[in-house]
Amino acid sequence: MRFAWLLSILILAPVTAAGPSTSKWVYLGPDHRLHYQTTPRGDRIMDFSSAGYRGGGVALPSVRVVRTLHPVPGDNTAAIQAAIDAVSKLPPDSDGFRGTVLLSRGSYQVDGTLTVASGGVVLRGAGTGDDGTAIHLTGSPHRFLEIHGAGSWKEEGDTAKVTDAYVPSGADSFEVDHPQTFHAGDAVLIRKPVTPEWVHFMGMDTLVRDGKKQTWIRAGSLIRTDRTIQSISGNRIVLDVPLSDSLDAKFLGRDGATMVKYSFPGRIREVGVESMRVSAPPTDVPISDAQFTFLRLDAVSDAWVRDIAIDETQNAIVTGAAARRVTAQNVVIRHSIPHSGAAAPADFSISGTQILLDRCSVSGQGTWPVVTQANVTGPNVVLHFRADQAGVSPHQRWATGLLVDSSEFRNNTARRPGIAFSNRKTAGSGHGWDIGWAVAWNVTSDFFLLQQPPGAVNWCIGCVGEPVPTPDSEPGTFDSTGAGVNPPSLYLQQLKDRLEKKS
């Protein structure tokens, strides 16, 4: 199943501009596998290949239809919700699927928000074309669909302290002071404390706007990374997915970085929405006002959004902080009017981990196609993405582990960068450094804004376009500019290497 998925995406993927150049940071060796250069402290470009449904490389499922609806005049919200609720009460099969609610071809008026709150439930239309399923959002501005579980991470048992003086970004293992209460297969949170020393090191303790001090990340808070223990050898813990940020004990206070087991009984799995067109009235309103939006996913794992056409929404798709292993595939978002507010809406907003945007696109003016939010830990991947006017712009407060791969951002009359990995300083409410350990790989754009955070690296490898000068900050790391590099897709080659190693 995994190799079949990889073969299909290699066949269907757009042809990239990769040429004969080779990156010094990641390159194919004589063994036809990737090799990595590290920084002096051992940091490397992480393995992003576990982003996506079921940890990457698994084809999205086709779940059997158990309820079929036809459109009726007027608001269809209650009828669709009743069908979702009925399927939610069915027992799941051995794969965790309860069944699909099929909206047959036709036009559906939807005046309210639909909710999927049980695992194994899929909402499917009959396609995005003229003879498919058309959803028309009417009435007051609202979200079309919520897919979410309940609750949050529940920390359990003893806490172990990470004892390494430095754990590099991209590492998948570290040592702890007492591993005895942990076992392979445990779900764990790796917790990085935010200390005044680290905030000062990042230069984020001097943010002042309009005479008022701005808080970048609150000292005393924790940045959490959601992982599973793959194996334990002595005091060394090996994770299923590498860390997207470094852990430097010098800046982590007396207690340092820690690891703790968790449970999350309310997180739902195997849920999706697919094969429909959703349209809203075109509006240009501030992002603080009520809006027509498409989807929010949170407290979910192994979820998908597939073959969706979205017209005229703002802030269309949001993945919450408790979303993991989610794929959005072939999602097309279009705007016919520009959004003119000082704060632009985001078409895809990423707050979870292991999120994959695969072959998606955005057209129209005045939005940010893709953003990350605060304290996001990857791997998160934007693969074969297309947009005009703008591109991928992390929003605020230290996301890590983002890959923008084999993507194109063109026709930028507003001179907005297709890639913006930067220090946003006092923008917003003190957004400051928005990302570190991020990679743009074989990206074509009119403009690139790339800055280097203290103690971290942002890479632009095989990028074609004009770098924006950064006189007030150290520029990011550019490698092989003006020409694409091999392999054409870093994510797909990393996935191929990992799957071949497991077979």
C-alpha cells in the first residue's frame, strides 16, 4: 500500500525545475540514498517524510457508503447532520471506519455548521465539477464543517529529564535520567521550557510598540512536541519521528527539557471530507469579523481533506494544535475579489504536527495561502503547491520544522514574498521570530525573504527568484540559488528512503 501510494504521487506530481545542481546540505550519494551535512553542533535538515495521513506514504482510504442524501429545497444542514450522527453511532470496523455519508450530485444550501465528532466517519460528495456536489454557504457567516474530538493531552506518570547538554534539530534520540517507566509504543510529549535566558538569546525581550512591551512567548510556558517512543536502549530514547527543534540545556533552566507519557482518549481517528465544491458569497471583511470558512480540524489523528474546490471563503482550512497526521490533497481555493485589510486572512493555517498539503493551490489577491501559528513543531510539509500573489509565510512565535517543497509562487504584483521565514518583530502582538529550522526546496517565486534566527538555520535550497535584502538581520542560508537541485522533491525522496529501509 505504501509503495503503491509513492508510485502514484511520483507519476501525478507536477514536473519541477530541478536541474543537475546538488545541495551541500542534502544530496544523493553513490548508494542512491540521501546524505546530510550537519552544523558544527550536529543539527541537520530533518526527515520530513512522516508528515501526512498515517505518518506518510499511505494511500488515502475509500470508505464504504452507508448513508446517501439528496438535496432538498432550503437549508440542508439538519438533514446532513442527522446522517452524520446516525453513522457516528455505528460500530467501527477493524480499521476504525464507521462509514461514509454521501451527498449525491446536486446543489445543497447549508446555513449552519456541520460537525463530525466521532472517529471513522467520512463526508463525501460526488465531485467538484458541474455534475458533482455543490455546497452553497448562505445565511450569516459561518464555518461549513468542524471535525474534532474532545479534550487535550492528559499527562500521566513520572517525568524524565533529558540529560544531553545539546540535542540537535533533526535528531530522533536523546538520553533521559530514568527511562524505567517508559516503554516502546508509549505516546509522549517532549517539553521545551521557555526561559528568560532563551527569550533574551533570541533577541525577543526588547520588543516595544507604541510604548508598550510586547511578549513574544511567555517565560514559564512549554513548547510541546507530540511523539511516540520507537525503542529504548539503556537511557537512550529513540522516537518515531525526529525533533524539529534543538534542545540546548544552557537555555532551558534548572529543570531542562523533559519527557512525559500522555493519553488522549478524546482524540478521534480516521475521519475525512472529500469530493465537493463549497462556495460562499464573496466578501472582504476584517479577519476579526465573522467570516465564511470551510473547515477546522482539531483533536484528530489520521485525517484527510481530498479533492475539494473552495470559492470565496476566508481563513478556509485550520488545523488546530492537537491535530496530527493530516493530509490535504488536491484542495483548490479561489478568490474573485481582493482582500484589502491590513491583516490578511490565511487559506491554510497550520497549528498541528505531521501535516501534509499535497498538490493544493490558491488563486486571488490579498490572502496568505499558507501560514504556521505559534509554537508549532513539525514535520509539516507543503508539497507541489501553487499560488499567485503570495506564498508560505509563518505567522508568529516560533514554529519549527516546515518544508516547502517543489512549489511555485508567481505573478506577484504586490511584491509579497513566496517564502517568508523571518523576524516579524512587533508585528501583530509581538510575533517576533516566526520560524526556525525551515526549508524551501526547489521553490520558484518572484521574491524570497529569508532570515537566520539565533542558534538556528532557515534554508533556501534550489530556489529560483529574487532574495529580499535583510539589512537588519542575518540572511538565511541560500544554497544553489537560481537553479533547481536533485532530487526534485526532498519529501518524496526522504519517504522513498524510509520505506525502503523498513521493507
